[in-house]
Amino acid sequence: MANNENGESDIIMEHFTDPVHGHMSIHPVCVAIINTPQFQRLRYLKQLGTCYYVNTGSAHNRFEHSIGVCFLAGEFAETLQRNQPSLKINRKDILCVQIAGLCRGLGNGPFSHMFEDTLMPENLEIPWDVKQTSRKIFEDITENKEVKKIFDTYGLDENDIFFIKQMIFKKPADGAMTTGRENGKEFLEEIILNGIAAHTFDFLARDCFHLGIENTFNYKRYMNLARVINVSGKNRICMEIEEVRNCIDVYTTRYTLTKYAYRHRVNIATQIMIAELMLKVKDDFKINVEGKTYTVIESTNNMRAFMELDDNILFKILDMDDDTPKVKEAKALVERILKRDLYKCVWESPPLERACIRKAYVISGGDSTESQGFEVETLNVKSSKAITKQIIEKGGSMEGALTEDDFILKVTSFDLGLQEKNPLINMKFYSKYDPNTAVSIDKIEASRILKGAGGSEAFVRIYMRDTNEEKQKKIIAACKHWLKEIQVVKEITRQIARYKRDHNNTQLEEMDFIVKLSDSTLENLERLEEKGILYSECVLIKTDNKPNTVLSIKEGAKDLLTIDIFLINDTKRDAIVDATTSWLKAKKESYEELQKSGTVSNSTENNSDTSSKRSESKELKLKTASSKVFNDSLHGHIKINEVCLKIINTQQFQRLRYIKQAGMLYFLYPGANHNRFEHSLGMYYLAGKFARKLQKRLVKDKKDNVRGLSKAEITDKDILCLEIAGLCYNLDQGPFSKLYSDSFLPKVNREQKHGKRSGEMFQHILDTLNKEKLNKDKLNQDNVYQDKLDQKKIDIDKLNLEEYGLSPDDIVFIKELIGIVKPTGSTRWPYKGRKEKQSFLYEVRIEFSKLLI
């Protein structure tokens, strides 16, 4: 290292090219860490986990995200250094922040957050934290001789390493919480640990880029306007008050990503399946390290074993030799995932307040006080089990009682990042007229600013492992009953709380009591909603010796339901009883006035049809059919026709998810993470789009009597053939794409014909689909199936595709486009799939689609 004019050593930085941030200059120490096996493992961890099965553009990995965080952490620290020289931020400070940003994600398990949010909650007896694991892995890296040597070269001592570890995962040291950077530099850790920090900058920009979602947050503006101000004796990073809108964009963008990508219903279905299969093999799947074996759960406490866990675990499970029932079930689930034969979401509730979810847990016997301190995922897991029991109870009165094996219930939450809290309350701001004084935003002002920006809500989703229409109808009916009861309980709770009274300055809140309905039916609940709660006659039955107040709601002589009001806080018994009495009195007075005026009828005629329609508008029922739309970061929403969807869902096509489009280029450019899967979807889309434009142009030109076009035409069937050919053109690609075809195959003396291999794979798909069709038609008994296979290939093609209007000539046309069938050259027109009048269709070549992509 040479010295510059200030006497400091010049540092020769490494440069990484990134699609999001452009050219990133990375410090040699960080490069040394990047080159370790522990960090290279991040290449095989999808940043968004199972989201790749929903959004084809989300193929990016933890590897490039971590480098992006490192880069932005350094940019942030350098910006503060330039804007406020008095902070005395030095090179080592910036380097420590960069290393912490680089290593904070080392502890992620297979499929990223799925591992910690879905799999580990099933093993709550084992304490595990992804950041703590990241710290342990970083400690292993610092034991590497080469890393130690470069640390010494750039003057990183034990205090610096401790500072880095505290930024990755903060824990007490010597009985006190320390950072490793006191004396006014505590703010440096906020670059990594804050709610709005370097990792936030990167994941918002990167995820939005790959998902095709607009990112309204401007992190460059945030960094330039950030200012360090002393707050209660400690320096903190504050933001200019006029930039509060930019801060809100952080949370609203995150909310959008969570709702429409991270917790998309199909993404959750895939997570459920992976969690189930991993739980099935948690004792049988062994990781061998240094002569010892570890299970998946045990590996979380041994970093050498943990290094063996990445997204390839699905293929490792397929390769297991065990034939135990659980292993076989796990392998079957892996195969279903690879074929995209996923669990179906058959019902979804409308948005529910998180208080409703918490009360559902308490009603089933959960501790109310304990539930107040639950983290979101813990509450979701526990309430999912509670609501499952409640729905089973609702379906118990019907013929064929429901069981836990009939469905999977998941509570999914969306918020602005801090559960039910307002994220602006914890932030500090400053005014440009007084830049050295930090101010806070009070709750009222924060609520006003965030109004309409989204909030805390939860959804209850029901998944079925296999389609059973009869069972599905029973499940949905039980869910409707449960939902209607929740809605009625919410209204009753709101009304009673409205009539609260003071007792020794004690205010009554809705969480001070729980309303529970007994002996309710969906019919009576709909009747109650139709007439309105205030229109029904209530009788109060109060017993001082019991811990609850009982209400019986009637309509004339008919009992609609019984309400139990349970006290959560016994010190507020008098307040609850008084509020209930006031509520009941108001209801009776309203009922009597309406009865005198003749508005209320005593008829018990059931108008459930009307209320059912109203109920339908409040809830979302999901079709069990597979989605026909793929979200692509380049082309947006790509609509997939049914026949192509069947091809996509085969294992032969799903294999393309694991073949890098740019091959080995990914090891040079971290952003080159896209795969042949999304490339093939793009070819399908562009081939169809171009053909449809030609079709419209031909129609117009014919109307205008353009010379020579009288016989030319493009039919919808032609377009379908072009789309199928575009979709299947890349089926033959091997490991690392061109590396396989250009370097490996020629050396093993194997004939290299791209179109032929793709065509053979296309035929293999047709055979697979044909086999599945035969199985469904119960034709695979004895020798019937083999007899069918012995027929000509063209008959097999026709058997599966004729329902889509494709003839044997169409199949030949598709193969000619892919390249498996070559023109004969024996006649003036060499092709068989289409006649010469449609010769231009062969010019809509797959090469053209590749050029557009």
C-alpha cells in the first residue's frame, strides 16, 4: 500500500458490478471475507426464500444483498463524515460498519426467513436467533488465518472486532450493554441496527427492482439529510422533519412488499410444504461434520454443520437412502414442489384487527397477559392453533366432523414494521432552522401523518393438501360461521365499551373483557346481523357468584344466542357490569321505541339469502385452480394459457429454476442471478406478443386490400404453437448454460445440437403429461398403459393436446420451431407443420424472441 499526501495508506479497492447500485467499491478486508466458504454459501440462499415460486423475478440471493448492504453502510458512514467532520469518523470506523453490514445475514438458514419464521417456531423449545448465528459465523471467519492476516494489515484490533460483533448481534459484555465505540461514536451502530438502516436501503431497492414493484423511498436523499445530534447524552442519527414523508415511504413500501410478495398466499403454501417436509426428516436427515452427525435442528448450534444448510436441501432430501415412511412422505412433498403441485388456499378472511386474533387465542384458554407480550410470529403460531380448534368445533355439528388433518390454518400479519406501534414515534428529527436540536413526533401527530398509509392487520387463510370438494365445502361453511361470530363479537365489544363508566378513576378498555358466544349458528348470526344488534331483545342474567355476566339475546320467543362476557381484569368487574347494564338499557329503549313505531317485526322469517350475499362481499373466496399469471420484473404480469401452465408445472421445466441464465458470469457479476426459468417465460411472452401484433396488422392490411396478403393469416392456434415453442426452446440447457454446451459436451465427443435436445425434452414432457392423463383416466392397469406407449408418438401427442385444439400438424410445427424436425428439402416447400402461405410464421423465430429479451 502506497502512502498519499496526507500520510495515509492508499487502498486499492475491488469493484463489483451490481444491477441495483451500479459499480460498488469494496474494501480488501471485505473481499477477503467474501472469499471465505462461510460467505460464499450465501450464493445458494434465495433472498426472498420461497417467493421465487410466485414471482419469477425474485431469483436474487443473500450473496448480492449482503454486498449491497456493505456498500451502502460505507456510503452512509462516509456521507456523515463529509457532512459533519466534527464527528471525527475515521477509516477504521467506516470499515467496521462495512464489515458488520456484510456479515449481518450470514446466519440465514434455507429459504431465508422461512427457516426462522416457519420451521423454528415449530421447535420453540430451542432458542435460535438468525443474528446471533450470524455473529457466531463471523467469529469463525475471524479464526481464518488469511482473514486474521488482512485484519492485522489494516489495523483492526480486538476492540474493532468486538464493535463489529455488537453491530451484528448486540449482547451484554461485562454486565453492561456496550458497543465497542463509546465517546460520542455510538451512533455508528445505528447505520446497521436502526429501523431505517443500510440493510433497509438495499432490500427495498433490490426486492422492488426484481419484483417489478415501485420503490418510492429515496435512500440517497435520506443519507444526505441525516444528521447526528446529541440526545440525552448520546449521539443519535436524526432526520430533517420535512423528510418525514420519505421516512413513511420506507414503511409503506415494506408493507406493499409484505402483502403482495413476502406473504403472498402461494408463497405461504410453499413455506408450509417445505416446513412440513423438513419436520418429517428433522431426525433422519443427517449432516456429517468432522466424524460427527447432526440433525437439522442440532446444526443450528454447530456452525460447521450449519454451513451445510442451504436451499439445495430439497435435492439432498431427494437423495436420501432411507425408506422410512416419513422420508418417503418428505420426498413426495419435494416432488410436488418441483412440479409446482402446491397446497391450495381455499378460503381467506377479510382483513382482521390483530386484537381479534389475540382474543381468539384467549378464548381458547390462552393467557391474556402473556399474549400482550408475544412477538408477531409467536402470536400467529399460537392463534393459528386456537382458531383451528374453533373452526373444527363449528364444523362438528355437521355430518362428517372436521379434523386437524383436513386443513391447515395460517394467520398472516401485515404491518408497517413495528407490529401495532407507530414507527415514527421512535425516530428523532431536526428542523433546518435549528439543526442541533432533536425533536420527536407525538402519538397524535404521528397517527395523523400515517393516516391512510396502511396499518396492522391480519388474515386467516385455509389451505388444503389435496382437493376434496365435499370436505372443502364443509371447511368453508365452518370458516364462514367462525368469521360471522368474530364480526358479531367485535360489534358487541365495541358497543359495550362505548358505555364505559369510571370506577375509582378506572377506565374500561376493550381488552379488559372477552365476549364469547355460545350455541350460535350461522343462520342465527346472519339473522342477527340482518336485523341489527340494537333491533334484538336482550335479557340480562347476572349472577354475583359467577365470574362472568351472561346475556341471552332473543327475537320474540326465539333464542338467537347466548353471550358470555369474561373478565380479564377482575379489578374492573364493576366497570364492566355497569357498562353492560348501560348498554342493555340503551338496547331495550331503542327496541321498544322501534317496536312502538312498527319498524320492528316479530317475524322470524329467514332472509339468509340477502345476508349471505352481504357476507360474500366482505370475504374473499379463492379458487382452487392454479394461478395463470406470473409476475415478472421485466415484463410485468405474464398471462399463461392452460396448456403452457401444464408444461411449466412439470419437473422437466421446473428444473430451469436452478440453471443460471448467464452461467459462470454470476461468479463475476453478483447481479447476474437470473435463471433459464424466467428467461423461458419471457420468450413465451414475447413470441405471443409479437405474433398477436402481426395478427392485428394482417387483419388491418386485408381490410385495406394490401397486395399479396389475401392468403396470409395468423390464427389463435398458430399463436399458441409459437408460445409453446418459445417456452420450450431452452429445455436442453445444462449446468451453467453455455459452459455445458460449449465446453463440456464437445470434450466428451457428444454431438451438440441445441434444437434436437430441446425437442427431445419437449417430447418427454408430452409423454409425462400423457402418462398423468392416462393415470387419471384409470388406463394404467395391466398392460393398457404400455400398449398406449407403444403407439406412434404422434398419437400420444394428440391424446394429450387435442382438447386444446392442437392437431398432429401443430405438434410438428412446434417441433420445427424448436429445431427437432428439420426441413426435408425434397419439395419446393420443405416444412410440414404449416403450408407455404404461412411461411412468415417460421420467421417469427425463437432467435428473434431471444434478441428482444
